[in-house]
Amino acid sequence: MAATSRVLLRQAASACTSVSLSMMAGDVICQRIAGEEEMDTSRVARMGATGLCVSGPLSFTLHHVFERLAPGASAIAICKKLFLTLTVTAPIQVTSTLGAVTLLSPGKSTADAEAKVKQELVPTIISSIPYWGVFHTFNYRHTPVHRRPVMSSLAGVFWNIYISWQANKDSSEAGQRSTVTRGYEASCEADTDSSMRNMSDSSSSIASARGGKEGAEECQAGMRAGKADGSIWERSITGPCSESSIPS
């Protein structure tokens, strides 16, 4: 009995580690495909922790339970296990994975996790049917039960690219929106500064024009007055009018 328990523990540890590495690899590839400038290592760690502590144990346990409910590799047994996988495993795995990744994300709450699961559960399950249906037909037929989680983790590298995108796309889109918003705000500030400078230049030009007009009017008034007292008012080149007295 003790030997059997140790064997199961080793198999479970191997399965959980494989699933964890698979989810981390899927997330790394997902970030590269998305064109991220810097690798988000905390996100990779969240995916790995979810695989090690949530998805891995679930996968190992459900494979053993389904083998007891539908033992063997006959066509009927495989069909039963496929039905259980798509109707039981898929909802549990998708819900637990999306929920765990969301809860491990900074600033997220249980309400955020619940909203994430409600939003992505059905589309993700529908997407999983053709992929995992084909794979598990082969897996149930040719792979021993204790190796099935490991085989699933190998196939799961490609699936986890999609799962990583589904689980983290809100934060990625938020980061993109933040970058666009910062660029837009900087553009607006530059446009505002340019407009203010143009307004200032226009105001200065208007003020200069007004000053020139007033100066000309003063000069004309002075010249008219100068005719009466023998003084001549003339406009200097550099600015204001100056008075030159000429003896009569």
C-alpha cells in the first residue's frame, strides 16, 4: 500500500511538473507572437503556478477517475472517456485555469475572476472540442493512464498559447490602450503648446500693429500742431517721433 502511494505521488508530481512547464512554454510563445517588447516574467510565473497547483492535479486526478468509470481501450470505452472529457474536464479545467490566472494577477479580485470565467468559458470550450477530441482519441487508445497527463501536456503547449492569450488578453489590451493613450495625450499637449504659441505670436503682431497705428496717429497730430508753433515732428527710423526745432 505504501509503495503504491509513493508511485502515485511520483506520477502526480511528474504530471503536475509537465503541465506547469507546458503552460509556461505556451505563455512564452504567446508573448512572442503578440510582439511584446519585453518578456513579462511574472505572467509566465503565474501560468506555471496555475499548471503546477491547479491544472496539473486536476488533469492527473480526472484521467484516473475516467479510467475507472470506463476502463480499457475499446471503441465504447474511448467514446465514454471522450464524452466525460469534453463535458466534465473541459469546463472544470477552463474555469480553474482562467480563474486562477486572474486571481494571481495584481489588483484582481474574485469578482474579476468570476467575470473573466463568464466571458471566456463558452468560447474556450467550443474551441477546445476539435483539438482535444482528436488528441484524446489517440491518447486514450495508445497511452497508459499514468502517462496521459504528460502526453496531454506536450500537446498542451500549442493549446496553452491560446489559453494564455484568453487568460491574459485583458491586461495586454489594457497595456496597449495605455500606450496609445499616452501617445495621444502627448500629441494633444504638443498641439496645445503650438496653438498657444501661435495665439501669442498673433497677439503680439496685433499689439504691434495697433502700436504702430497709434504712433503714426500721434506723429500726424504732432506734425499738425508743429505747423502752428514752428516745430517739425518727424518719425524716427527706430521708433517714436522726435522733435526738431527750426528757427522761424
